[in-house]
Amino acid sequence: MASRLVWAPDPRRDGLRGFARIEDDRAGSHPGVPHIRALGTMWRFDIHPCDVDTLPDRQRQEVAGMRIGGRERRAAEGETWRFSWSWYLTGALRATTSFTHVHQQFAVGTGRPVLVISLRRRGGRDTVELNALHAGVLLGAADLAPLRGRWSTVELEIRYAAEGRVRWRVADDAGRVVADVARDGLATWYGNAGVAPKWGIYRSSKDAARLPDAHLLLKDLRAHQR
């Protein structure tokens, strides 16, 4: 079945209006400072050591959900969606031994993510990885170093079902593929009110020495459904 383009926000045209929710300094810990901005052809997410979320052991600067025609659109059970985007991961945005999520597929109404893409430091090695947190499954990981200081492209295709399917592909700006993994029979739906994508920086405060001022750039967001 062919896929159709459903969502393609443009920072120049839409600013932040293409997203359903903007989670910029929810606790008001850094007043007067915008952390999420449309900037030319991209969106920029800034985070600082002083930033604190409403949950005080973590930091969050994220956008959530797809707004189409003034209404939020969520992925539903039985649907298959393919999300794609480009990232610029700066050297200051460091991998941590605790969580640093840069993308989430969030089960609305459950308080739980279905999938997360994270910058994780394991055994002295910095990686970018895809996890199904509720199932405790590490779906794939790749070295972070080749993606530093350059644009990379990400594709994430998901069939939302009790026994769903996930495919994740990451390539650098020269087209070299650093991750390409697929998994069938994975629970990507569990009785929630829809799944919403999230982008930005959401990280634990535990690795304080690895949390300097940092930013992330995002562009070319697309969501196809089939």
C-alpha cells in the first residue's frame, strides 16, 4: 500500500504552530529565555544547566504532537506511520549514562513512551540508540561520533499494534548508513488514546558534569501514513 504525506511543518511558514504542544521550560526555571525557536529553515532547541522541569530531577525542552489544520493528529491502533527528519547534533549535547532522549513516541494518557531515541554513554562509548522502554528492549545502537557536528537523517517506521513492527534507519550527510534495524512482534500499542511524536531534549540531571549549555537543530520533518 502506498504511503501519503500527512504532515510537513515548515518553520518559515508555521513557526511552532505545526506542533500540538510546546514544552519550553514548563517549570519557569529560566524566565525570559526562549528555549525552542523557529530559525530560518530549522527549529532550534537550547538547554542550560539551570533549566529544571516540573519533575525536578530532569530537564525538558520538547515539542510534541502533530497539528494539522488546527487540530492534533495522533497515530492510532492498526496504522502504519513513517516519520523522517534531519538533525544536527552538536558536540556540547553529550551522551549520558542516565537518559538523554532526543525523540519519543509517546502513548497519550499513559505517561509512558512507546519508543525513545537516546544519546547514551555505555562503557565509555557514546551511542545513539533506539529503545522500547516499556518492553525493556534495546532495538539498535550506533556510534555517535560519526554524527557529531553534521546533519544526519533519520527514518522511523512504526506499525502500531499489540504485535507491531518498527524499522529505524540513520544516515550521515554523505549518505553513509550508521544504523538500519527492524523488529517484528513488538508491542507498540497498549490501550492508549493515540501515540504522539516528540522531538527536542529531555534528559536526567544525574550526570551533571555532562550537562553544559547545548543545543540541537531539527529540520525536514515529515510524517507519511499508509
